[in-house]
Amino acid sequence: MKVVEMISVRKEFPGVVALDNIDFSLEEGEIHGLVGENGAGKSTLINILAGVFQQTSGELRLFGKPVKLSSPSDALHRGIGVVYQDTVLDPFFTAEENIWLGREPSRLSVLKGREIKSDTKRLCDKYGIVVPLGIPVGTLSVAKQKMVEILRALSMNSKVLVLDEPTASITQSDTDNLFEILKNLKKSGISIIFVSHHLDEVFNLCDRISVLRNGCYEGTFASSELSTRDLIKLMTNRDLVDQYPKRSSEIGEEILKVSNLNVARFGLKDISFEVKRGEIVGFFGMVGSGRTELMKSIFGAHEIDSGEITINNEKIRIKGPSKAMRAGVYLCPEDRRREGVVQDMSVIDNLTSPFLGTLTRLGVINSRESRARAGKVSSELKIKAPSLKTIISHLSGGNQQKVVLGKWLLGPESRVFIFDEPTQGIDVGAKSEFYRIMQEIAKKGCGVLFVSSDIRELLGIADRIYVMRLGRITAEFKRGEYDQHSILENALSDSLAARSEKDE
């Protein structure tokens, strides 16, 4: 039985066709993968199902009956629950309070309160979900927060569950646990739409896969019918045989040197490394290893207790991001939505804001020059936006990431680019583009620091890889010396960290 059916669905925004003649169906008790590049229309399709948007034309059917979803609450009442990539929970409420938010009993209704506790436990037991229910959600891991959102949807008797990038920012063991829960939900008859850029996960979990490209429907296929290469070609309309570009830049003199850096607040201890011109240096470590804190410290976002930073053979005391920018050090942060862009500002304002001083004379911004520079960068990076005045929050994740990078390309003197998880949550085609961009930056004689949780991409693009654990660098590997096993061993093993402590 088809629980969801879209027939010739079209969605238009001013000047943009987001979905064009889409046909999509979801069977009862099916896990259905939805894939496509950033900007392909996945989010728009999800938002139509969630009642956030209404289709311009075409028909939507739920359980065989034509419907028009007027609002998110309408979609929920009709059995559609959506878990978005960014959590919508209240961090100060407990897990249980978040699950029943808006449906909680009055203070006098003690019996009803007991029923809710009983219902919550029954839900957890039924689907094998383990979550600490009595503590604030803000103290839980991202993976546990996802579980709370799933429980919230199930508490409303959702028959359709839509998961948007549920494995972004969670560990492999948490991913494995999530997949077991989704399989249990499937067995109980719940239908799941699984949106992910991790194609191996899509193949491992999903019964069928639907592909969108540039707002158009490319087809639905049984997972067993496709290879990864076939799927990538359907998504991108090109064959990504060489996903990682061949190294072409010459490695020159040292451009960045960090010596005995210590930041007690974040557990960073005796960090030393260097980066050369034209070199891409990878950093790998598990959650909590200190990678992000190290990169923010180099950029001046965290105060350094002791140690030295040398840029272009000159010792520099970086007291804040503005000092780092003047030294030619730029950071593309891990959390691009909150730290990389201003969501309610336009593309052009985001691109030009860090270096407005170079576009201003006597306190007046040169609008023509501003448009010219922003337009040039937008074209070079192939930023997909209706116009430079488009609000950044309306862009896909991959295009937002390009804006984060683009603003630094307008910098007057670039020396070191720091990329912290730049490919997280973006599609395979956009990833390939970012690898090429990093290579181009290195070719211009800059140093590139590349933090990633994906060992494969580090192996594919980095000249050297540093491994971190518990705030220390535990190993350094040169190209040709490293393999996945050695890197993981150094990231997971306590032996090296313990040995370092003994030496002191």
C-alpha cells in the first residue's frame, strides 16, 4: 500500500522552480532513500510533506486519499513526523518534557502525569530506544537528541517518519544504533524517508532510492539495481571517476608554525606542527580530541595560555580573529550556519562583510565595487542563488559553505586557510568541488589546514595527516606512509597519550 504519493508535484518560488513535475511514492513499512545534490529539491519536497510549503500544482495523497497539508500541525495530525538536521528541541527541558511539549497535563492532573511517564517508557521499550528521560536535552549528545525527536514523532502516532541527514555529526557507533532502531520501526509498519549524502548508508539501509537533480525527478530504483557510481551519475549528470583531484601544487617554504601551544580551558597540551606553502595538511581525531578547539585557537577565537605561532617566519600574537585576518589566517568553521554566515543577511552582505574597510571610502560603501567583487567570487565558486541579494538561509548547505569560503577569497593577503569539516552535510558532487577548490588555494602558495572525520577524504587529498587524541597530537603521517588502520589506531588508543604523560 502507498502511504505517500506525489503526482506531478511542482513548487515555484519567485523566480525559481524548486520542484518540477515530481513523482514520488512511499510504501508501507519501507525505508526509502532520497538523494540529490545540494539544491536538487530534497528540502522542498520534505517541507511539502511537513506542511511548511504547499505545492503550486500537482497532487499529494496520504494513504490513498488526496490531501492539502495546510500547516506542520496538519501534517502531524495526519501521521507525518519530520526530524530535521538541526534540532528543534528546547535545550532546557528534559527529554520527556520535549516529547510531550504542548500536550502536557495540568499540575493537578497527577494521574495523567503518571500515564505520560508510563507511555514514554512503553514507547522506548517498544522500539528499543534508550534515552535518559529526566535530564535537560541540551546536555545530551546529538545522537540522543535525534532519538528524542524520533520519540516525539512516534508519540503522535506518526505512520511516516522523515529523517533529514540524521547521521550528520554523530559517531559510527551511534549511526549503527540508529539503524537498528529504524529497522525496528520498519518491522512495526512505519514508513521512513531517509535523506542522506552518505551513499554507503543509503545502500545499506534503504529498500528503494529516489533521485532528484536540479528540481527534477530522475527516477526510483531498488537499492540492489544500482552501484555507487551509477547513483552518483544520476545525481550529478557526470561520472565522478576521480573524486579526489591529482596533486599539482609545489610544496615550498614553511608558512605556518605552531610551537608548544597550550590552552588549558580546552585541554590542548604541547601542540606543535607546521604547514608549508602549497601543502594540504589534514587533522583527524574523534569527537572531543580537540581538533576544532585547536583551529579556533589558531584563528584567535580562543585565548592561548602559552606557545608560539609563526606566520611567514614572523612570530605573531593572535589576540582575536581580527588579528588573525590581518595576518592572512582564515577559518571556515565546523558550524557554518551559526558561526560561518549571518543567516538573515544576503549573499552579497555575507561575502563582503569581513573586508568592508577595503570597500569603503569616507564611511561610504562603494556599492558597485562590492557587487563586482561578490559577483566574481560567486561565479568562481559556482554559488547557486537567484541573486546576490538572496537571503543566505534560503540557500542549500553546500552553497552556504561556498559563501563561507568566498568571503575569505576577498581577503587582501591570504596565507593560511583552515577548513573545519567543510564537506559535512553536503553532497558528493559538492564535495568533489571543494577538494578542487582546496587544491587551487594550495596552488596559489597558501597553506591549507583540513579537519575531517572522514578518513577516506583525508587519505585522498592531504599531503600529511596529524592525528589528535585528548588534546594532543599523537601521530604524524606523510603521504604514502598512512593507511586507515594506522590513523584510527592512533586516534583511538590511549597508549600514546599515556606514554606522553609518563615522559613528563
